[in-house]
Amino acid sequence: MITATTLPGNPRLGAFALLCAVALVGTNLQGCADSPKLPDPNVASGTDNPIQISRTQIAHAVTFPQAGSEPEAAQMSALFAFVATNSVGPKDTILVQFGGQLIDQARAETISARLASLELHPAVVASANLSSGVIRVVVERYVAIAPDCPEWSHKPSPNYQNDNQRNFGCADAANLAAMVADPKDLAMGANLPAQVGDPVTKPVSNYRAGMPGGAAAAGGASGASASGTSASGAASGTGSSAPSAAGPS
């Protein structure tokens, strides 16, 4: 507790110090009362500029002869033109739909094999809405629609709540939408293939077996130097011992 006797012998100075201390404490309390409110972490996190994912489907029907399991040449030409016109690629989801009869399933598998020859990845599925003799090829694709940047619909100031601006994250979202290889990954992700650890452990195995070029070269050089030293030593030993042996004789 601060009293007026803090500085003995000078009551006026002590009273002045007390007033200064009370004013300082009041200033600190006022500063705490006026501290800005921190934004909610779930607010203004870039969600004002989301990437819109649009799913579209385009279909093409292939008609088979009544009793045949092979399509006519004109039907296949039309199917290939459909693939080329719509730029159907390996990343598109392709469904080859057929009715409930076994011959229609065989026809769908024939169409699937023709599409696979174009490096596409179709899937044969049954559909209750198709009549016999009609195979439907459905191409499903996702399109990433970038937000409209920059986004300055709100004034950047005043900003008493210290929130992020509406333009925050807009450029990042636009760039991601422009460079994503498969927009479908933004909607549901993709399954990772089976992981193989052999490429990771092979360098360690080669190192332990002495297979790397540097280690093998170093080992070969040291071995050569060692053999050279022993050879020179043997030669020097032979040369020195010959005169001494000849001397006594």
C-alpha cells in the first residue's frame, strides 16, 4: 500500500508520488478496458473467397444392332468424335452404362475396351434407365471456378475488430484454381496408391554392400596403394639383402 510517508522528511513530495502512482494505475486499468477485441479464429480465415467446384456430365449413346455384340463402324466413329470434341482425358471420370441384360454388359465391356485403347479409364456400370441395345458413355468432370479478385467491396478501414480484409486469400485461391491438375481433388481428394519402400532402402543397402561408386573407388584405391606399398617394400628388401649376401661371399 502506497502512503504519504514513502519519502520521510518531505510530506509534500510523498503526496505527489502518491498522486502519480494512483494516476499510473488508473491509466493501466483504462488501457486494459480499451484493448481491442481479438477476432474469432473461425472468422475471416479466407473463406470470403472460396473456390467454386462445378460438376458437369456429358453423355453419348452408342446403338448396337439388335442381335450383335459389336458396334457398327459409324457408331465407333461417332464415339471417337465425341471423345475428341470434348477433350476427354485420363483424368475424367468415364462411366459406360448398360441395361440389365447379359448381352448389354458384353457390349458395354466392348466399348470400355475401345476407350481404354485411347488411354482412358472407363468403368462399366449397370443402369436401370437404358433399354437393350443402347450403351451410354457418361463423362463426368469437375471444373474449378476461381473467385473474382481483387475483392475490395468493403473499405479496409476503419477496422476496429482487427478482422482480415475481404480480399485476404483471394489471390491464393485464384492461383490454386488455375494450376490444380484435377479439380476433383479439391472436392473430395484422391486415394493414395500403395507405397513401396524399396526405393528408399536401396541406397542404404548399396552403401552397406560397398556398391556406391565413391566407396568402391576409395576401397579400390586404398587396396591398390596397399599392394603397391607391399610390393615396393618387397623390392627394397630384396635389393638391400642382395649386396649383403654377396659381401661375405
